[in-house]
Amino acid sequence: MKELLEYLAKSLVDHPDAVNVTVVEGEKSVILQLRVAPDDVGKVIGKNGRIAQAMRVLIKAAAVKEGRSAIVEIID
């Protein structure tokens, strides 16, 4: 899941080196914290949050395959 989120974020931003994903493991859930360059936050969120929502849907689908739940947080 971490690799998928990194791939998605790096393909969207202008500064792919600044993309950082931190994983916080729980018993049955995972929190993925996505950090990008301040200039790229808008690109990751998208208009009305559509890109961020699409990324969350993909990550949740990958988590279900592993029998877990996932939360994506975008942090500036």
C-alpha cells in the first residue's frame, strides 16, 4: 500500500523527491501519512478533493485485499 501511494503521488507532483509516506500500523488498520512539497499540495488534493478521494479509494481497495482497513492523511 505504501508503494502504491508513493507511486500515485510521485506521478502527480512537480517535486517527486519531496514525496514521503509514513506508515502507522494498527492491529487491523493502517494509517498512511502523505507528505509532499508545499507547492504540490493542491495537485495531490485536486479540485474539490477529487484526486485525494480517488487515491483513498485505491488504497482502501488494496487494504481490503489484505484484510485490513486503511486511512490516507495528507499532511503539509
